[in-house]
Amino acid sequence: MLRLVIDTDAGVDDAQAIMLALAHPDVQVEAITTVTGNTHVDNVVPNVFTTLAVMDKQVPVFRGAERPLIAPWGAEADFHGSDGLGDVPNRPSVTQKPESEHGALALIRLANTYPGELTLVTLGPLTNVALALRLDPTLPSKIKQLVWMGGTIRAQGNTAMVTAEWNIYCDPEAAYVVLDAFPMSTMLSWETTLDFPFTWAQFDTLCQIDTRAGRFFRDISQKTAVFLRQIRPDFGYLLPDPLAMALTLEPDIVQASQTHHVTVELTGTATRGQTVIDYMQLTQKPANVRIVTGLALERVYALFERMLKA
């Protein structure tokens, strides 16, 4: 049984990734911590509760950081809608409330309660993890695996800092702290997202699945799909957070990867937030990140089908 803690700024693709985890028969989601990123944490918490309600699951949810460590929070990602969840209509009624404990403190407590047993999947800025590390520097030794969606491997970003990816761009200092602390983690980059989309035919087929989860997937995805079809229809339907979750749930989905030393640029006037990868081992620093570059996309599609048809 895979025991997960999910840190999220949900987020349409975050919700899809959470659904994948909740639907998987061999996974126990122990907790969900929330952070400002795609939208403010005040939206993220109800977005997580909505997703849980659709999947008929109960998981403890912890409200985390509401702003980056140092920099001001830039802006919401408009393609997620004003509520961060695609302006989804007819939300189910939700009665669950967030736990009183802060998300960063929950990460520390859970890691110390279950040392070596928890896989941490981060789907947004790394603010909560960085805060936890500053309070408990031994945290990496107690986490079984850290998987994070974020960063660029070809400097092909999606932010105002054109070489930076959104999650790292939102809080570069937090990402720097986390990468400096963890001796090894797994990275699903923005460019790998671009390399492994669903075709529009696949996306449209999924949207026709007439279950509660299927209708929710269709409703939250439409705003993003319209945006993508308008700006770059050749991309297909992009799956940033679901890919990171899929490779965590079923590791043999990974078909190609490399290990390198990765850090984050903090001061570049045109590159702040870029993940800097030492491909040639010029720094002679030990590799600290496994960079996923190849995926069995048909396996990811199968996970989506199973999730939506359940």
C-alpha cells in the first residue's frame, strides 16, 4: 500500500491528480496540505473539499502557507478560472472543515509519526515543505520519496520569467530550500508535460464518461481546454499534475529518466525561478534529482478511464 501526503494549490490539474490518487486501489491518502499558487489558499481548501466530495472520500485537509516565503504572490493562473477550479458549476455541498494544524506543521508531525513510510507529492509551490524544513531539518530522512511537479529542463517556461515554470516561479526561494535539503527527489517538468499530452480526441472521449467523476472532470476541464485550443491547439490537453501523480502511483509508467544536480536561480533579471540543471557535472555536486523525461502515456490514459468510470 502506497501511503501518500499530497501538497496542492488546487488547481484544475491538481484536482485531477488528487482524483487519480483517491481512485487507485493500492493507495492510502493520509493527508492533503494546501498552499497558495494557482489560486489563493482560501480557494484551494474548498476546491480540495469539493474534489473529495465528488470522489466520496474523507481525508484530513490542512490549510498551509498563504503567500511565498519572501516575494509577493504574483497573480492567479487565469486559465484555472476565478475559483481555481474552472468555475465549476453546481458544486456538491461540503460540510468538512480544515484541521486546525498548519499544513507545514502537519507535514512534520506526519513524517515523525510514520518515518520512512510516506511519499510526499507536491503539486504547487514548495512553500509548505520549505517551512517544514526550516522547523525540522531532519525531514528528508523521514520521507520515503518526494515527487514534485515543477521546473523546466529546457528553459521553456510558462511564466513572465520565460524560462521558469509556474510552481517554481511562485516561490523560487522555497524551491531552492527544498532542493538543497533533499538528497534525491523526482521531478516532472513543464517540458515533459508538453511532450506527453492527451490528444484532443482522447480528452473528448474522457469528457463523455457519464459518471459523477466523469461529469466533474468535464466541467472543471472546459475552461482550460478552451484556453489551450485557442493558444496552441497542437499541444493537446496538458497533464502537469496528473503525470506527476501517475508516475508516483505506478512507477513503471516512467520510461526514461536522468539524474542530475538541480538548483534554482534566485536573482536573474530574466531567469529568476528557472531550475538550473548541471547536465555536464561542471559543479561536481552530487545528483539530487531524478528528472523524468519519458512516460507510458497509454498507462496514464488507462488510469484516467478507471478513475472516471468507477
